[in-house]
Amino acid sequence: MKGYPIAVMNLEMAKEAQFRLVDEIHREFTEDEFFQMGDVGLARPHQFPTYTEKVEKVLAAYFNTESALLVRGAGTGAIRAVLNARVSSGDKILVHDAPIYPTSLDIMESMGLEPVYYDYHDAQDITKEELEGISFALVQHSRQRPEDRYDLSQVIDFLKKVKPELEILTDDNYVVFKSEKIGCQLGAEVSAFSLFKLLGPEGIGCLAGKREVLDSVRKKMYSGGSKVQGHEAMEALRAMVYAPVAFAIQAEVADKIVEELNSGETGVKQAYIVNAQSRVILVELERPIAKKVLEESRKLGAASYPVGSESKYEVPALFYRISGTFRAAYPEMEETTIRINPMRAGQDTVLRILREAIAKASR
């Protein structure tokens, strides 16, 4: 099997991304404001914490969008907030012809939305008739199946060419600060993603995109408890400054591991990079001992489950089963394939654990 990973920023590009984000911080925060923890409550005139608004302005400027909005519920909450504001029960929603990410599927089912499946690899062939009665599309930037390889920019362009008024929400979880651009920078109305996956605090999500769309979300977030407070926004911004470089190093390590494993590794049939959902290494073993290898790797110090899939807590390398959407597409892979995310670990650490785990599982 072959993977089709999304192109990521190298270390030099990641450094520039960090510098650009910090430059926007300098433009918005003055007089040592950045050293403040942040305010709470319904500050006038916008009935929103002042420091939360400042952080949102920084993010809107960084992503070159009209607006940004921090929401509760992490990435799932961000997607839910947009759907609640822009579509109604019974509406049709265009999705990729693949297993839908479970939390997104739960939102659709609870709202009574009707998914209309279309293979985004063939987006150039979609017709106006096929989009009849559909006003909204969800496009997942990361992969839903191992063979997914569609280009997000092209999918957005093709859909907009056929139906310019179609609103597009891109699920950019696992891709922000890795890919050069996300959906809102490529023509989508709005991008949704989790700040927990960008080393930030638990439960905070972000929307970036068109002001009209985000203002409709804001109107539904009128209670004080639904708003992200200033101290939470500041914590998220401070953390995400370090995300681009950390992810670039992580990607570099993963590439080196794959190269080493494919040069002739005992017990390994092949290894390749995929986005499932985060950018990880899939290691296909020569024997169906994946579950035993995972059990042994845990004893050797590897993380055996994700916390937020690249959250601030995830320092040890993750050795885990393949993702739910991949299992749904290829259930037989669960016996022969594991996924590895190096997180903050180096090549030598990951390879040592994998080799020892395979040896012990093979006895």
C-alpha cells in the first residue's frame, strides 16, 4: 500500500511561520500587554473579553482572513458551531466519499443533516445538477483513507467554479502549522481546527475565515460561559508560537525513520507516511502481531494512546493502532499495521523501541 501525505513545511519554512506569527503579536500587543494573563467577562463595547479579541485579531492577520473566532469544544466544537449557524436540520451537506471522521458524523446525525457523498478526487467532474439543493460542503484537509490524495486547493476551486455560492467549511485539524496554507487561505469560507492540537489548552477551538460566517457564529455565543476567556486565549497563543518548529522537527524525524525501516528492517514489510489523521508513520509488519507489538512498546515507555493527538502533554512517541477511518476502510490492517508518531522523540529512540517490541512480540 502507498500513502499520499500532505506536503509539510520544512524547518526553514516553519521558522518563518513562527517569525510571522510573532510579528503579528508585535503589531497587536503594545506596552507589555503580552505579559498580561488576560481579562474575563463581557467587556464593552463588543461584550467579549478584550484579550480574546486581541488574540483573534492576531490569528486573522496570520491566516490572512477577514476574521477569527475562538470557541469552546476544541476542533469538534468549532465544526459544530459553524454547522449550527449555517445549516438547518434536513439540509444536505456535501462530503467526501469515505468514512466520515466520527465526531463530525455525530454532529451531522444529531442535527439531522443529509450527507451527500462525492469522491473529491473527481471534483473536476462535478456538475451543477449534482450540487442542486446543496448549499454547504465539508472538506477534510487531512486524509480519511490511505489512498486519499486529493489536493485541497483544487477541490475548493472546482466546487466554487461550478457553484460559487456554495459555502465550504474545511476541517483543518492536524494540518495547521504543518501545511503552508489551510482552507480559509485557499478559498473556503471558513477553517475549523483545535488549539489543543497546537500545544494549547484543553477544549479551545478556532475558526478563521469570512466575517459574515463568523459573525453568525458569534450571535449564537451570546452567554458569558460560551465565550473563551482572555487568559485561555493568551495561553493558546503563547503555546502555538512553538508549534510550527516542533512539527517540522517531528516531520523530519518521521521521514528519517521511514527511510531506515525501508532499507531492510527485520520484521517490517514496509513503512510509509500518511495523514491519519495526524501525520504519522504506518508500519506494516511481516506477521500479524500488531497488537502484541503495541503491548510491548508500552512497556518500553511509548505512549499507548493519544491525548489530543499532538497536544502539549504528548512528549513520548505514540505507538498506536491505525485510525478509526482507516480501520473502517481496511479492517484487516488492524492485525498487521501500527501507527507511530514520534512526537518530541528522536529517530534513535523510536527505532530502539520498535525493534525491541517486534523482537519480544515475535517470541
